[in-house]
Amino acid sequence: MDKKKLDILLIEDNKADVRLIEELLKTSEEIKCDLESNPRLSESINRLRAKFFDIILLDLTLPDSDREFTLDRVLSVTREIPIVILTGLDDKDFALTSLQKGAQDYIVKDDLNGPNLLRAILYAIERQKIETEKVIEKALKTPFDEKDKEILNYLQDNYKISYKDLSKKVNLAASTIHNRVQNMIKDGIIKKFDTFVDPFKVGYGSIAILGLSVEPLKLEDIAKKLSDYDEIQLVASSTGDHNLLVKIIAKDEKKLWKFINEEIKTLNGIQLPMHVSSFIDIFKMSHKINFKIEINH
């Protein structure tokens, strides 16, 4: 019988541990393990952006990453690949915390042997699969059909349209439309009804997108602080070279840079340098998602 093949990324700087894991993986009669190892987190993150792995074996303490931030940095790149933490006895409590953050399992290095390692790998992959299926199942339970798409298209063009007028356009009773809209609000599909304003046409001459590198454990706190500024229109966590993107509007370049230097750069946890891209001309600006309606004949 052919062996099941697994692509494994081992993020570990201890050469003796790497050799041990290589030998332990060879003992499996069921699985053929294609192991790639990297001693540094930065190199490993680049590999994760370039290739999909079935599982990650992760040592938290690495030359280019503090123990507290290692898992967060990996999770900022991917949450689809299951992670098994490799830890020492003295880090066992921290490994348990890692499970709460999103790792699937952990192994104490002193207990490493072939059966334990392979069992942890297979269990982690299965748990990740179950979690993914739950997410998909939850999404499928949210009723969202072609009529909902029609309703959203009209509401995005004119959120003040009455249900009576909308009923004539989508061929549904006004009461049915009301129920559908309320369900979409409840499910988080519709975030809010708002007026969209072009900043350039109301006196805001500078618009910029900032790419920020934020210490992972402080990311949520900083995102909340940034969200309180009137000058900031968008705050979003992201993958890539920066883990937080921010959109700023200001009256002019001088006020833009004053805000960046005096407000944003002073927040504890933001790492320099930051990347700033200013808008020159806007050729299209819209929050609308234009749903294509499928017509069944």
C-alpha cells in the first residue's frame, strides 16, 4: 500500500533536535514525510508564503524571534496549516497558552519519540480539518441567495430606498425584504447603512495608506486606539510585509505627516520603519460589492 505523503515545515534552530526529528519521521510505516527545516522564523515565513505545507512543527524560541511573539507571527501568515509546538519542560505552561491562541497540539521535547511525534502530527491535521469543516458548515447555514444579492445591489446604490419601492424591483413582498435585511444585519453581512463621501471633494487633499509592523501581542490594542481617530478611515490586520494597514485622510501633506509623526509613531508597539503610500489621483473609489445575479431558466 502506498504511503500517505506529508509536506512538513520544521522551524527549529537546534541542529540536534532537527536530526532527531528527521530520524523519528523515517520510522513511520504509514506516512512518507517530506521534511523541510529552517532555523530562523523570517526564512520560514517566506517559505510559507511560497509553498503550502501540511503541518508546521514550531519551536517557539528562535534566533530572530522572542518566545512570546513566534506563534503570533506564524498565525499572521497562515491559519489554515495546523501547528504543533515543540517545547521544553520549563515552557509547558506557555505551550498550553499557545493552544488557546491557535496551535493544534504541543510536544515536550524530552518526550519525543516516533509514535508520539507521528500521533501529534496526524491528530493536529485531523483537528484542523474538523475546525475548517465547522467554519464552512456555519457559513453554509447563513441563508444568502440570489434575491439577497439583488437586495444588496439596490441598497448599496441607495440605502434610503423604501421596502415598498424595493419590492417592485426584486419581486418580493416588502415584509419579506424587511426580514431578509434584518437577517443580513444579524449575520453580519450588512455592517451598517451609511453615506459615502469622496474626501478629495470635501477639502481633504491628502489620503494615504500606511503599512505598519506591530508587535503581535499589541496588535489588537493598537488597532482599537487607531480606530478612535477621526482621521483614520480604515484599520485592518493583514498578511505580507506588514501586519496592519491604515487609511488616513488629512487636509494637506503637512497635516498628514504631523498626524503620523505625533500620533501614530508615538504608539508603543509600532515598529519602524513604516511604509506610507499617498494617493495622487482617484480613478475609482467605492465600497460597493456588485453581485452578479444568476438567472435560472
